[in-house]
Amino acid sequence: MLKIREEAARCLLCADGACTKVCPQGFDPARMIRAVRFENEACAGIFTDAAKCAECDGACEKACIHYDFPMRIRDMAAQLPKHVEYSSEPDLSIEFCGVRCENPFFLSSSIVAGDYDMVARAFEAGWGGAVFKTVGFLIPEEVSPRFGAIGKEGTPFIGFKNLEQISDHPLEYNLGVFRRLKANYPGKVLVASIMGQNDEEWVQLSKLVTEAGADIIECNFSCPHMSGSGLGSDVGQNPVLVNRYTELVKSATHLPVLAKMTPNIGNMEVPAIAAVEAGADGIAAINTIKSILGIDAETLESSPSVGGKCSVSGYSGKAVKPIALRFIHDLAKCGRLAGTELSGMGGIETWHDALEFILLGCKNIQVTTAVMQYGYRIIDDIITGTKAYMQSRGIEKISELVGAALPNIVPADTLDRATVVFPKFDRKSCIGCGRCYISCSDAGHQAITVEDGKARLHAGKCVGCHLCMLVCPTGAITDNNKRVTKPGGG
């Protein structure tokens, strides 16, 4: 049976899908595949009809321009879950730092929100707001190239590195963009990200973006690769400076103020507390992580290579999501930050990614790297996927989900250590590849053998670590969801 998520991962996600253009039924297979790609199978069936696709001669597949072999669109359509129509429409609107947002999904401060036309197109696509690319009096000189990516096992883009700095447009130009955006999109939320080089600049920037119509100010205390000292994460690692600059910004505006934190620190709560004590209304986290993407063994250069040289700079993308979630959790559970609103970012591509940040306490979500890969259109599946999830659980307002998972993250010394959950082996699905055997033998407890071409578990040796389940390529090993007392009573 075709695994539809694996098949969707093959799709090139064309800008204007040839498959959709030629569909004789007027279906939208390109949109269907995109929904599956972004974990939104519940809504994918809207764009096709399995029965009619089965009768078709496959014009969509014949038109597919994939460099390898055509997408198996009809097989995918046949395996989609039946779309369920609900009578109620979930409410995605939420109040964040006193500002009403039509939905919590924003562009984060970066190149994806760097000019009027870009942000306008994002607003038209359905994003609830945008944190405009950081503005300041400084106009940086950028390098070329400035982006790099790292992959794994055929996946070319799991992590992303950039050397991009703050906006390279003059400040007056950016302020004009703010005015136009607020005039033309009054219902959208515009967040002005600012970065000063001294006390006076932080105050002046706060006043100027307030006058230009921003709804919220975000203080960029966290960019990891500014070319000047005393900027970005240099500030974010210094609680005294975070406190000082936050206080200055609050003194110069009536707008809510976010302090954007750097993850290049062991304990994010320390600077976050400093910001809140100075009057910050919310905390945004995380910015990118200082990194070196790798070294080319032939040239001895790192990526992106600028004339053979590179620098430590920010890492983002799906690979950083677990790190971002850890910091969000720490902020949400910090007693001295109780009541502080959180804006979360870091590795968000799908509605499910966004939901995880919400469940750990975020009222607002910011996205950049996924937009750089896939475009503003991902908001379609973020919105519809979130709504489908809420509808399936009878949740009316997205605010009901904020922080709902926090009670389930507990200190390690309080976890149940007296019971074990054994993995469940489906011998029919097992193809006898031996991956589970190798991992258990070399990195586990030697609890698996391969007999008669099939994997076999020896429960007497198994400790329930579930490494076998994680490496199984066919899904033949699953969690049986039954906790039993360890031999000897634990």
C-alpha cells in the first residue's frame, strides 16, 4: 500500500501545478498533495474525488513534470480519509498582548516580511499579521551568498543557515511601508521589530514606529550574526542591557512591547525576567541558533562560502523545533514570568508544528524558514488543518488550547520508573530487513533476533526503550499502549 505522506514528500510543489491544469474533472490534485505534505490529510479529500479519480486515465500523472517518475496521484486519492463536514466553524481569533488577531499565525521578522508587496501578499493569503524585518538607523552591507542548508538521507533541507542582517532599506522608506500596510490592511496586525545601537536609537525607533502605525513593537535582542558589536544576541545574553533597552522602549511608546530572546544561552528565563521587570508585555522566542553548517572536505570551506570564508551565524528550520519547544516550555513554567504572553517560533512548517507551540503556552506563532522553502501558501494548510483538529475535538476557540499540554511536561525525577511498555511486533508487516535487530544489538539490550525471515522480540531482555520502533522502516513495530510492572516489581 502506498504511504501517502512519503509520496507527497516526493512532490516538487510546483508554483503552478501541471497536474491541476489538465484534470478533466476540474479537481485540484496539486492542492491535494500539498495538504498531505503539510500533515493536513483531513482536508485533502476536498480537492479530489477518489471514485472519479479511479476511473480517470491519469491525465494529471501524465502531465507531472517530476524529474524521477510521475506522482501517483490516483493512488494517493484512493487512500485519503473521508472528509468530514462539521456544522460549527472554529474561532481562530485571539487577543495577544491586548491586540486582537484574526488568527495567531504571523510572519516572523526576516526577509519574508521585508517590503510592502511581500507583506501585502501574505496578508491576502491569510496570515493574521507580520513582524516586519528588523528596522534601525543602521543600513547593513550584506554578503553573497548568504544562505545554506543541510540535509540527511535524501532530504535536502532539514536545517537552514543564514547570514542575513536587519533591513537594508533606509529607515524612512520602511516607515512609509508601515503606513501603507496599516492604511490598506487595518484588520491585520503589524509588528515593528527594532534594533538600536545605543540608548538614543532605541528611544527614537520606538517613537518613529509608533507614529507610523505599528500595533506592537518587538525588540530584537537576539540576532546571532550582526556585523557590529553590541547588537542582537550580544544584547540578549546580557540581562542588564535587556532590562535597560526594554525600559527605554516602554518609556517611548504606548504600544505593547515584545522582547525577542536568543537561544544562544543556557537559561533564557534570566534575560526574559529582566525584560518583563522593565515592562515587556510579552516574550518572543526563539531566534536562530549560532552554528557552523559543516566543512567541505575538498575545499575546506563552510557554507555559505563568501569568497572561501564563512562565519558563525543563525541556524533555523525543522531541525530546531525541539530546541525551541524546550525554551517555550521553560518560559511558560517560570513562576516569575507568570502571566507573560508568549510568541513562539522555530521550525514551524505545518499546522501540527504550530499547534505544539500553542499547547505549550504560545498565543502567537511566527514563521520564516518554511515560507522561504514553500511560500506564503502554507498558511492554507496551517489554518484548515488547525480548524479540522479543533472541529474533531469540539473545541470552539483556539484560546482554549493555549498551554493545555504544560501539565504533561514534568521533572525527570517524577516520571514513572516502575513500569514498562513493550513494543508490539506485527509479523505480517515485517519484511525481515533486520534494522531493529541491528539497533537493539548494537545500541540496546540484545532483545531482538531474526528468525525465519522475521523479527522476534524476547521480552525477558526488553526494557521498553522503543529504539526498534523508531528505526523500523515499515511501521511493523508499534507501541502497545499498555504499561506493565517491571519484573521484580520495579
